[in-house]
Amino acid sequence: MKKILSLVAGIVLTGALTACGNGTDEKVIKVGASPVPHAEILEQVKPLLEEKGYELEVVEFTDYILPNKSLEEGEIDANYFQHVPYLNAQIAEHGYDFVNAGGVHIEPIGVYSKNYSSLEELPEGATIIMSSSVADHGRILSLLEEKGLIKLADGVEKISATIDDVVENPKNLEFVADIEAPLLTKAYENNEGDAVLINANFALDAGLDPANDPIAVESPDNNPYVNLIAVKKGDESSEKIKALVEVLQSEEIQSFISENYSGAVIPAAK
């Protein structure tokens, strides 16, 4: 009987220690992020979260696949690198039970060219290089349609448009969409196409100036493309995730984004 009581006491004690461990972990927020600008922004967040009693750990990823895998496997509490259309596409493809905990900023896509200073100068049959990420195709094609280079089929939802939805292409532009987003800057530097459409975060990371180097830039009024904090469903209501989002959406951090990136990264409206 004494042995049984001792075993029960040991189990209770172990449970208490585990609970204490979880309590400590609840004060640590582990976020996966792209190096630029996401991780840079999170560095500014650290002291503000410390004031709220939380320690922020930033795990950097240089691709678009691993941050969601890491979140799914519980290696991080949240990730900060993607916009809503990409998140929705990943959920549909992999069955992730993720939600948007809050938007932070917008990164307008720019059109970069080594040989031409405007879209109007692009020649007949110009090669347009774009990301292999289908979630970005709608915004890229919408940008080209807005600039008068192509026309999409009537009734097509712009956010989900594909190359197959292009019904008018006066310059017979050739679209190349087999390059992963992080490698687009290499394609531009190697002058592999007449124009390359690059996400601002990768442009910044490569030392480009997304506010001045592109020959055309996407309008910032693209709310579906707000970069967000993604978490597992249910975690958006946890105190530490609410604290993280609150700080990221604070006037101090939104001002940092405006002042530090000069239009290359734009604070998102709450």
C-alpha cells in the first residue's frame, strides 16, 4: 500500500512539475519568420513583449514551405512570412488547421528589368519571369492588367487568376513561372528575362531597393496580400499570441515599418 501511495505521489509530483514547465513555456513565444523584413520587425518587438512578460524567440526560414511544416509539427508557436491567399492554398493542399491571427504589413511586388526602364518599352514576345507560387499569380497578372499589358477573362476572380485566364496579350508576352520565389533575384541579376516580378522581402534581402529599383510596382491597396501571423486554430485566442499581434499592430511597430522601409514594406490597416 505504501508503495502504491509513493507511486501516486510521484505521478502527482511529476504532473505538477510538468505543469510548471508548461507555465514557463507560456511565457516564451517562438515565431518562424523570413529574414527580411519579418525577422527584422520581430527584433523590434522583443523589448515590447518583454514589458508584457514574454520572451520572443525568432527562428529564421529562407523558403515558403518549412515555416508551415514547423508550425504543424509544433516546433514553433506561430509563423510570420505569408499572406492570406498563400495560407489558404497551403491549407487546401496540406490540410493544415491554421488561422490568421492578425495582419501586419504589405509587401508590394515590383517589376524589375535590366534592359528596360518602363513597361511600355518591353518588346514583342518579352519574357516575363514570375514566382512558381501559384498563390502569387493572381496578384501578378492583376498588376500587369492594371498596367495595360494583358487582359484577364471577364468574371475571373483576380485573386485566383492563372496564366490560362489571360485572354488578351497584345505583346505576346511569354510567361515563365517555374522559379521559386527566393531565386527570383538571382534570375534578375543574371538577366534571365526581360522583366522579373519579385516580392519586396526577397528584393530587400538581395540588397535591392523595392521603392526605387522596379520599373513598376503593385498598388498597396491589396488587403488580401497582407502578411500575417499564422497559428494553429484555437491558439489565436491564447494570451501570448494576442500579446504578439497586439505589439506587431501597435503604433510603435507600424511606425518603425513606415520609417525603416521607405514604402518597400507598408503597414497594414487594422
